[in-house]
Amino acid sequence: MTRIPTALHGLVTALAALVAVTAAPGTATAKPEPRAPEDFVSLSSVDPTIIQEMRYVTRHNFVGEPIDGYQQRLCILTRPAAEALHRAQTRLLRQGYSLKVYDCYRPQRAVDHFVRWAEDLGDQRMKAEFYPEVDKTRLFADGYIAEKSGHSRGSTVDLTLVEVPAKPTRPHHPGQPLVPCFAPQEERFPDNSVDMGTGYDCFDTRSHTLDPRIQGAQRANRLLLKDALEDVGLVNLPEEWWHFTYKPEPYPDTYFDFPVSAKSLAGRR
């Protein structure tokens, strides 16, 4: 048997290894994230005066942890929706108010996160604030959680009103005592919003825009928000005083899954 010199043997071994790697099935590579269509924009590029308090990038939400797909504190919307908010903001500033957005475009992976959370009946860590009177087994049946969200189409926004000049909202600290989202304003989480009768994302019928229990200044504040937004083409969801969708939607049947980040806008701001 012919002996192969040591140096040549090493070369042959290295070449064999290279061939094996080349011939092997495709190795795992990082799949590039999807990006937003060209007509999606950051809200701040259209109107930098609108306040942004993006709840799902923080722990202060009904899940109790940052939500999948929210990489930055950034409101992304289709341009027509963003421009409609700008028109409403111009009117509201003259009246002494500013819009404040809580959520804008929402990737499908975030909706999937909500679904997994809703199916985990043992996770009740934020119940005392966000759904104190709703059994978690009812979240799908009662419409609080769904497998698809209009937010993923890019023209839906959750928002409120703030008196200007705006006071800062006190930071949320995980582990602090939770208070029902429908408690009197001076008792619940100290948002700098005007009093809407409930906090944001309150899973309760009191959140219905025209719930008869909401009267006086609280009802007037809801109607001020509703009227200002409907005048520029944003339609309210009756079950949530904070939820509005621009009509007609540019993407009525498409549910996007690009992350909430500046990179998703492909260099646009």
C-alpha cells in the first residue's frame, strides 16, 4: 500500500472537508427581516409634535413583558393614516390638546405573542390592572384577543388626548401594586392623558366608547377625540375608545410582519 506523505495527507483531508461542506444541504443562515412597503412612514416624520408612548416595547401592558416584534419606540403607519393624524393634531393643538399614540402598526408576530399569552391560563400577572373582572378563559370569546389584528395592516392606531403643555408620565416599575384600569383617575396608573374613564387596553365593557356609565368630562373627552379623528377619516371601533382605523385602508387584506424598527423603513424616517 502506497503511503501518502504527511503534508500531502493533510491537504487531501482539508480538501475533502471543503467538498463535504460545499455538497452538504444549505447551512442555516440568518433570514433577512421583511421590510415595510414604500408608503409606510414613521409618524414623527409626518408630525413630530404627536406624543408617542409605545406601550408594547415596555413591560407595562396586559402581557407584562415586551412584545415580539417591537424593537424600537417607534410609531409606523401608512402615509395616509399618518397624514390624517397630522390634520387632526393641527386642529387639536389650537384647542389646547395633543394626540398621544400607544400603538400603531403591529407585526403579526406580536399578535401571535398575544395569542400564546391568552392560551396560557396560568399567566395572570397583569390581571389586577388590565382585566380584573374578565376571566382569562373568555378573552377570545369576548373579542379582547384575536388571531388577526387590523393594526397589522398599517392604518390602525391606538391613541388618546393630552393637555398641553404635556406633563411627563410616571415610569412604570415592574412589581408595583396594580390598580384596576377602570378605577378613578387619581387611583389608577398615572397616565398624563385626559380622563377617559378607563386606562388604555382596559379589557372591560367600560371601554366601549359610548358606554352609558361614562358621563360628564370623561364622555366629553372621548367624544372630543372621536370627533377630531372622524373628521379626518379615522373610524372608531365602538368597543375601544382608543382604537381608530383610517378609511379607506391602503392594505385592507394584508397582514404584515416586518418588525417595528427604523430598519424596516429601508432608510426612510
